Amino acid sequence: MDATEPDGGDSSGWNCSVHPSVFFLLGTLVLTTCATGMLCAAIMTDHWEEVTWNGSYLEVLANGSHRLQWLLDGNVARVSTNDVRDRTIAFLVPMHGGIWTLCVTLTEEEINLLGRVGFPSVQPCVNYLSGGIDGVRGYEPRADWQHSTNSVMNNRMQNLSISCALVCLIILGSAALVGAFGVFQHQISAVLVTGVMYLLAASFALFTLTIIHFKRLHNRPHVEETDGTVDGVVSPTGGRGVHDLLPARIFTTSWSLDLGWGGVMLCVMTSVLWILLSKIMRFNPISSMIN
């Protein structure tokens, strides 16, 4: 046997074995990517809640007081006065919204078709942060749960949910930079801080999810108690005159909220992995894992 070649060694002089901690590092990075992407996608999408109408119950509520005309294969209801003038009061439309957006669940082509029967000129989506869109009639950007008799508290809840979501995005972006610095520069403290930051991001996301999830349970405002703005109603009069029909609305949470809950759980798991990674790096530096 050649004296320069150790028994059982590789003749090329390279050690092909991989330290087990490398797999832990790779797993941490993969879970971090999934958690960050899922939570960011949940915050940025606008399908946290959907507003639809119960057609059969709506017919019962409108009996004798309003005239209903179903349009677009029963997807939209035109509410008019029950007299010879047949004056349009409002259009009952499906909507979906996010943390800071509210959108009509109609295509531009469908909106143009409805315009032939008096549908107000609206943009498909509005943003709560923009303070409204000039020139849009009958489409107030604030959700009607903000317009109850305790509107100040509800506005604060909405602003708080938006603030928590923005802070969560900032923390996620900062954590990505700190984590990359900790891994490439072998900084244990930076890796530990990354774990703490992901725990903070999960906490702020949890606050946002809780507010959005329970906001409809907090109050069920009526139009006569508000300035006339309601979700699911598009009207030149702001929705006044349809308060008797509001019990037919159906509020359901949608896939963005589920995505957010999944992102929170993954962020907590990611936080644990980063903290454990800092402990592993204390005894096995990244350089020794790879070499």
C-alpha cells in the first residue's frame, strides 16, 4: 500500500462525507423560505373575506318592499322601488377583501354590462390606505364594520390590523438580511436574533389574523346607524334604503386567512430552528460542517 494513501481513504485526497448539521442548516433555510413566502402572500393577497348573498332569503326579505332583478346568472341583484317608476336603489354584488383592500368580485366586462342598467362607475378595487378614490360614486372604501355606533374603536382596530401587517412585512425582510449575514459570516448572535425576529413576525401576524377573524363578530351595523356604506352594496345613494335586506348577506373567510394561519405556524417552527441552529453553530461552526 502506498504510504501516502491512508488505509480506506480516497485516492483523490478529498473527503466526500457531509456533516449532519449541514442537513439541519438546509432544512432551516427551506422552512424559512416557505414561511416567509406564505406569510407575505397571505398579507398581500385580498381574499381574507368574501361577501355573498343568500338569494332565497333575499327574495323573502324583499317581498312587498323592494323589487329584485337578478343579473349575470343570479350573481348580482338589482334592487329597485316597488312602484311604476322602478327607480334603482342599489346593486347587491359579491365582494372580497384583504387587510387594506376591498374588491368587487366582477370582471371589467361584467361591470360594463351592468352599466347598461344603471350600475355606477366604479373601479374593481379600492384601498383603505388611499383615503378613497375621487370620482367613484356609491363605493366608499371603508368596510361597513368601521361605521358602527362605536366607529372610533372600529377604525382603530382596522388601523391596528394594517399596522401589524406592515410591521410583520418589515420584520420578515429584516430577518432575511440578518439571517443571511449570520450564516455567511458565521455570526452566532445574528443567527439567534433571526430566530427571535421570526417569532416577532409570527406575533404581529397573529394580531392581524385575530382582528380580521373576529371583526364581524364584534358588531353587525345597520345602515340607519351609519353613513350608508355597506359591504356588498354598490349604489349612487351609498346603500340607503336596503337595510332590511342586509340579513341576507353571507360573510365567509377565504383562502388568504388560511394561508396566514399556516404562515404563522411555519414562522414559529422557523424561529425554533434558527435558535437551535445558533446552538449547533456554537460547537460546530459552518466552516467545519462543510469542510
